[in-house]
Amino acid sequence: MSLAFERLRKQDLLLSAVLYERIPKDELIQHLSQVRGEQFDLIDSWAYETLEGEVKLMVEKKHGELKRVRTMSIDEEILIKPNVIINDEKNYRETIQCKQLPPNRIVLYYDQNPQVIMQPRIAEYKIIEGSTFTPNYVNYCVVVGQFGSNVWRRVEHFYWLQEALQQQYPDSLIPPLPAKTLFRKFTPEHISKRTKMLEQFLSAILNNHLLRQSDFIEGFLFLEDDIKFKQLLASSSVLKQPTKYSDYANQEGQVILEFNPMMDKYFMDINTYMLNTNDIYKELTQNSRFMVNSMKDFIIKVKNLAGSIGSLKEATKSFNLKNIVGSLPLLEFVYTLLEEYFIDWSSNLNKLANTLNENLYEFFRFQRDMQNQCVELISNRNKAQCKYLKENQDLMKKKHKYFTTEPIEKWEMVTEMDKIKIKQNQVLSYHFMLPKETQEVEELKMRFAYINRQAYQQITQYFDNKGISYTTRMCNMSIRKKENAAQHTQFVEKIASQFMQIVAMRNGEIPNLKQEWIDQYLNPLRISCIIR
């Protein structure tokens, strides 16, 4: 289990104690501080089981106090709903048991290595030639270093995986993929861009606590047998979205439905934050792309410079071959060193441009698209909330009208209880009247509570992983930049040493050049001097 998801569970535990068990926040903090001293604020220092045990003690103590001061009324006993912790206009939380999935190898790995951020990579690709009736396509070699896996997948398989996860886990934060193109492109630059987005797509799935539980991602990454993989593809075609919450399947074996004012405020603020930062991500994407393109243009000029110097070298070499007397071996030597210098410089700049492109431009572009997915998920959540609130308000108005003006025969009640007794109690009347419409609104409520909880859980986890991804990429970029700089510096020092020794030679000092340079350039120089 990842640290991000473990932290979310502990936060959820504390919020539930305050919101739904009605334990005063100050009282909870005081109790936990007595147990752990001032280290309570460091939530990562608590094991979940230990924290859960302390919260249970507080809840049991609180419930014991409530039982001593009040007993549940008959109305409350009738209206109580199993597994519902709280149920009013602003607060709702219910736990529904669902199918429990056995942990796959990805989940087991995360349980043992919660601090790891998996980053699958595409090690290589092949352009497969089609036939008369089938077009060419690209095969990508997908590797997950932690498992040593190595499978070949077409881009169509990535789109299949995305659709399968959308079916299996509706209302979830499914990572984006590059847009499909009408005409297939097979240029190295286009394939390289697509490769980076495909890698980030897989990484986002593996680092999502819910999505990595799927058999589809496990089969995508590890099934090498083509027949078995085709069977997996076929199995997804008959997959239907769950119609009941008990039909959902996950590792925990339960689905939590929840909404409360604190979550409403969170979604309002995080949505504003993402809308405000979306323009900034656009600027980051544009500026990083401009920087990379500018570097590529500069690299071309450096290569052209190396080419021009190479032409000078070849012209000088041709002259030296034709003329023993008055030949220019030293100048040819200088041109050779300059050409090597500029070739190495362009190579180093190209590595730097690729590093910046991968860790800045491609990364910022993917994060921009991920934030758009988050905004869309929040929009769906808001639509579900508006629909529920509107229908519930209309129903309450209708029930109030029926309760005050309509005869009991029109209430459509289905109950064996004394209807006259029910009519005397407004709470019971509202509960039993118009059962069909009440059930419809209840389903809207549960739908909103489900997507609200899903969006909260996955968006908070996404932002937690996002910070770790930034850190990892910046570390990788710094290391690679340092390695490239060290290699270039070493080469420049070697070239500088050769130039310094040429100067020393011209000053009458004995050079310390390599024997191959002496044989190729200095021996001809000595012969020409003797002939003169």
C-alpha cells in the first residue's frame, strides 16, 4: 500500500471521528497527544492500526456516555439504516460490502514497498510493415524494472486498457492518452513524443491505488503469450459497468459513500486552484517547448559549424596529400581538434535537449491533461450533487404539500403500521409516503455520495503522487545533466591539453602528444622542414 493511500486512510479515520462520531476535535487531539506526546501532528509516525485502536477507544467512550443520557426513540429505530453512520441533509456516510479482489502482483509489491513510485518505460519500438489490407503500425516494448517484465504492445492496446478501466471503475480518474491521429506518423520525433506520454499513462495507473488492482493492467504488463492476451482483450468486451454498489470489486471489499460540508469546501477550492493553475501549465508547456525547440535550432547551427570546420579539414588534408613541400599538417591537426570539439558539444547539447524535453515539456503537458481530467471528474461530481439537491428539494415540497393538504390515501404508503399513527408524526409520514419517488431520490443521493468519495480519494492521491513525481524527475534530470556535463568537461580538457601542447611545441618545447598524433601530423611537419 502506498504512503499516499495510507495517509489518506488515517486522515479519513480522524475526519470520521470528528464529523460522524461527534467527538470534539480538541478532545481527540488531547487524547492522542497524551498517547504520543507532541508527535501526534506527524501523522506518518502513526501506524494505521495503532491510530484506529485509539480512535475506537474514544468512540466507545463517547457512545457509553450517550447511552447513559438518552435512549433511541421508536421513530429513530424505524428510520435507522444498516451501515449508515450519519444521514441528514448535509452529512451522509455509508459503507457497502462489495466483491473483494485478491491482490495481484502489483498490489503485493506496493504493500511491501510503499515508498516506491513505479515508472514503466518503453525500452524500444519496431515499425511493423503491413500488407495490402492492413496498415503499418508501431510495436512498443513495455518494461517494468521492478518485475523484469518485457512485453510488446500496440498503441491500440493502450486505448483498450483505458476503455477497460473506465468500464471497470466508472467515475474514476483515468489518465489521458495522446489523441488518435487520422494519418499514421512514423517519424522518430513523433514516436518519441508518443512514447513519453504512453509511459506517463502507465505510471499514473500503477500509482493509483484503485486502478492498479485491475486484472487488465496486470495482464497488459505481464502476459507475454499472445493467445492469453487476446483472451483478456475479449473478456473486456463483455464487461458491463456495475449497476449496484455491491457489484463493485476492489481490494478492500467495500464501497464508501460519503458527503459533508468539509468535502464541499474542498472541491470548491481545489477546482478553483486547478482552473487558475491550468493557464500556468499552458505557459509552462509552451515555454518549455519553445526552449527545447530553440535548443534544437542551436544544435543544428553547432552541427553546421562542425560540418564547416570538417570541410576545412578535408580541404587541408587534400592539399597536404598533393603537396609534400609547403604542406599544412599542423593546420589539419587544429581543424581536426576543432571538429571533434564541436561534434562533442552538439552531442552534449542534444542529450540536454532530450532531458529537458522528457522531464519538462512532456511532463508539464501530461500534468496539464491530468488536471483537465480532474476538473472533468469534479464537474461530474457537481452535476450529481445539483441533480440530487434539486430532486430532493422538489420531493420535500411535495411531501409537505401531501402532509398538510392531501388525504392519507394519496400517500401511496406500503406498510403494515397504523397509518393514522404515522399521520400524527411528520418524520414517519415523510419516511413512508411516496415510496417510489423517495427511492429514486435516495439512489441519486447514493450516486452523488459515491462519486463525491471517489473524486476526493483519487484527486488527493493524485496531488500527493504529483509532488513525488516532480521530485523524482528533477533528481533524474539533475543527475543526467551532471553526468553529461562531466563527460563534456573531460573531453574539453583533453582538447585543451592538445592545443596547449601545440603552443608549447611552437615555443620550442617538447610536446607530450599521443604517438598517433605525432605519426599523423608532426612527422610530416619535420620532413617538410628538412626538405626546405
